Amino acid sequence: MDHVDFENLSAADRVGYRIQKTRKERDLSRAELGQKVGLSADRIQQYENGTRKPKDDLLKKIAAALEVETAALADPVVTSNIGAMYAFFEMEERYGLELRKESGGKISLFFPFSEGGINTCLKEWYTRREEYLSDLEKASSKEEKEALTREYHFWEWNYPTVLAKENSRKLRESYLKKKLQEIEDELKKLED
């Protein structure tokens, strides 16, 4: 299954989670929210548990009834500042994203370190980006720099598939080295 397919299949769950969380924090029952938007409590439950996903017009009504921005309930679209902010809010909740004020007043985003999860992804990105930037500094021609940039973008555009292929290759290489060592050990035993 492609990542986009997975995201589309799970969109109703994410939107439903946001509706339920907001409804509970607004101290409304499903019946009360349903009454405000002209739906039954059962229908609100279907949206909240991800069985159904509200169309945009209904999502706007639900947001108005909850007295929140529609973007607070929808999946964030990061191509705008507002959408990016809602993505950051989501990452704060899900991944512990923190805001830090650096010297000079700049604000930075920080993910507390933990093994696995988002930090593994960030480490992979950081490593690949540092390799790219290092190679870019060493490049001697415009064409070489363009080729390196295309290669880096290819890596971004094929994430995480490219990692799976790299990891698969590394695992295969490790397996073959182990087998080679076993064969060399066997040969050494025969020679002795």
C-alpha cells in the first residue's frame, strides 16, 4: 500500500479524533453537538470513531458549533502558514514538539530525543542532508552541483521507500559478509 493510500484511508480516523477531542474539551455531549449541526448522536459517533468522514461543508458546521477554526479539525495542509501552524500543533501533541527561544530571539522547533519514531526519521533526514551539503561544498562544477541536488530531491521524493531499499541492501550486505566469514572460517579449519 502506498503512503498516500494509507493517509487517505486513515483520514477519517484523524478528523474524528480531532472532533471528539475538541467536543470533550468544549464539554459537549455527542447529542448536544449533533443538535447544533442537525445530526443524531449516533452520526456524530460515526464521525468521531472514523467510520465516516464529514464532507467539507459539514466539517465547517461542526467547527462552527465547536467554536473553532475548520482547520483545527481537518488534516493540516502545510503549504500555507496557517496549515503549517496546525501541523506544528499536531506534532506538539503527537511527538512532543517543543518551541525554544534561542539567543538572538529566534524561535526553533525541537523534538525531545527518544529512540524510534519521529527521531529516527529526523536522524535519517539529518544524515542524508549533511552528506548532501558536504558533497555540494566539494562539487567543482555547476553540473555536478545540479546532479547532487537532483539526487537529494530524489531521496526526499521517495522517502521512505528509498530508505527501505537502502536498509534492505545493508541487511543483504551484512548477511553476505556473515556468510563469507563462515566460509572463510570453514576453509581455515580445512587448511589446519
